[in-house]
Amino acid sequence: MFSSRNGILHVEEVDFREIVKKTGTPVYVTSKRLIEENIKELRKRFDFAFPLYAVKANNNLTVMKIFANEGFGADVFSIGELYLALLSGFKRDAVLFNGNSKSDDEIRAGIRAGVKFSVDSMDELYAISEIASQEGEEVEIAFRVNPDISPETHPKISTGLKTSKFGIPSGRILDAYRTALKLSNVTPTGIHCHIGSQIINPDPFVEEIEKMFEIAFQLENIGIDLEFLDMGGGFGIDYQNDGKCRFESFAEPLREAFEKGLERIESKPDLWIEPGRSLIANTTVLITRVNSVKKSYYNFVAVDAGFNTLLRPAMYDAYHRIAVANKMDEKVEEIYTVTGPICESGDILGRDRRLPRVERNDYLAIFDAGAYGFVMGSQYNGRPRCAEVLVDGSEFHITREAESIADLVAKQRIPEEMFR
Ligand code: LLP
């Protein structure tokens, strides 16, 4: 869906320069067709599982609406994500409200919305029961279990280690369910787990499913029939090459583990998955304009997107492929370090990149920026957030306008006495 036509990057049928003329830079550009391809591939390989779209990966309403229309459920992690999910049309009974630190307001909003909860602590369990009684509602819950599994990924995105802040340790999980059975207005119907993100090896997922069935087996002994086992997301993509997720490499081992697990228990829970990155990362390119090129210790290309726009390289040393969007066919001539405009030395988008000769006012394309891209952006250094665009064939839509300088002050008030 990204191609070079006469050396100019096209997203589907659209010349990137047409977009930039309307939105300025930086701008996130998403291919609708690529989202649809990813969904098709996921459905083909994971026909034994029900997918919830992980809203945290990309909460652009138009993107979310595509997943809602395709019948996905939604994994939401805050009252804001809950609101966005309802607005974009996800069915309430297929929304799971996750999170390790939910406020009373968030719990009440989730209960009023009629969604299911992933419960991360006993404090949260008691609060849900109490607020649900006040509201006169029944709430379906799953406990988030901490399975103590090492997913072989970046430590900052490992979530199921025994040292992790998420979930209830598997050794205490039975007691948690026993307590839930005694409380009013809550009904345990599932188990929830998520071991981390950008995981390439399927083995930790297999181990995770086995641990969930071990718990499901014990839960049956205390009279709990499960409707779903939610193994979370985490399927990694190939950032080095094409940005795709090899769904097939996960699907068969997981199908086998799931079918084997079902033989151990009486009830027939559905398997839920919560993919984010694998569905949306490779669909989006970040276009940024070159402000300066200079020879220093390194050969620096300074662009107008920085870690305020795309945090992943600075935060996780993440690798994103970079090309010169208006010189796609020119031969590689130099090795560059691509930096942003932020006043920090860590504001580097890519190191040692082999690119054609880059000049001021060229455009760089940073690939696989659809997951944890815009959503992790900020206004640091007084820089408004950029626009987002969805390309559909030969048309494109601005799905989020760029912020303006006025947005930097939109919520600020200078105390009146300071004007005296
Ligand atoms: N479910 C739960 C409960 C999660 O915590 C996450 C991600 C997902 C699903 C989706 O995982 P995915 O399929 O996207 O791997 N900002 C980091 C990633 C943080 C992931 C947090 N949880 C990054 O840019 O790599």
C-alpha cells in the first residue's frame, strides 16, 4: 500500500505531497486497505478466537470505527478509552475495561456503560461490588492474573513477570475468585491475562494459555463456569523489514494449546485475544519535513517530528524504517542520524540510516508508526500535536486536525491578580 511512483511515496493511490499540502507536517497517514488486510489475515489465522481491538495502540475514532464495524470487541484502559469505544460503536458487552488503577469515577462509568471488567486487585473488586450495588447493576468480571512468564521482549513492555505491577499473582487467584463469589452484584465469568507486547516467539503465549487452563480447572472445582479466557495481545511485528505480523506463526501453537486445554475442563469458554500493534502498526507512515542537514560528529538530519510526535525510538530504542519520501528511487549516498526538534539529546528517531542525499525541505517517511505513535505524543517544548489522515484508494480524509498554538493555552488560566 506504500509505493514509489516516479520516486514519490504514494499511500494507496495518493501522492503524499497532496496530503502534506492540506495538513502540513508532521502528519500520520494511515492506509485503510492495510487495516482491512490485517483484519482479514487475523480472522483467517485466528478463526478459533474472538478479537478485542486494543484501543491504546491507536485511538483515532475513524480507525476505531473500522474495527467496531468489523465486529471486534474493545480492550479499554481508562474512562477516556471507554468513551471513545462507545462513541465509535463497539458493542458494550464486548468491551473489557482493563487497568490496574481505576478510580471510583471510572468504575461507575464502566458499570453505567454495561461493560465487563478486568479486575486487577482486591481493592478494585470491593469497589466494583459496592458501586454496582449502589447503581443496582450486575457486573461481569474477570481477574487479571499475573502468570509469572518471561515474554522475551523489552523490559518496559513486559507485563506478566512476577515483578510486574499488573494483575493478581497466580498463587492468590483462587482466593480472589472465592471472595468474588461471596460479594453481591459481581459475577466472575472470565480470566484475563496479558504477558507483554512485541513478542515474536509463540512459546510464552503457549505457556500463558496452559496457565490459564490450570486456573480454569481449579475454578471449576469451586463452581465457576467460565465464558471466556482472554489471553491479551502482544503479537509482535517485523519492524526491520515489512512491519507485518506473522499471525500464522502464533496461530497454530495457540490453537493446539487451546484445544488441548478445553479437554481438561467441562465448560467451553471462548478464547479472547486483544491485538493492538499487529493490526495497526504497519498501516501508518509518519511524514516529517527536513529543517536542516548538518555535518557534526554525526551527519544529522533534523526534522519537524520528534519524540513529542513518535516516542518509541526515545523510550524503547525502537527501530522504525525511514525513507526519503520525495526521493524514493534515488540511490543511497550517506549515513545519517535523524533527530527531532526537541531540546533533548535523546530526541533521535533513527541512527546510522543509509539514505539518498538529504536536503532542507525534503520529507522523510517513518514507517510502522500506527501503533503507539500519535497516542503517545505530547505537547512538550510547546509543540502542538500533528494531524492524522486516512487514505482510502484515491481519496484521503483528515481524521484529526493538527492542533494549533491556541490549543497549548486552551486549558490554562493565569490568575487574575497577576495582571495587577
Ligand atoms: N491488552 C492489554 C491488557 C495490554 O496492556 C496491551 C498493551 C494490549 C492488549 C495490546 O498489546 P499489543 O497487541 O499492542 O502488543 N507503548 C509500547 C507498547 C505498550 C503496550 C501496553 N499494553 C510500545 O510502543 O511498544
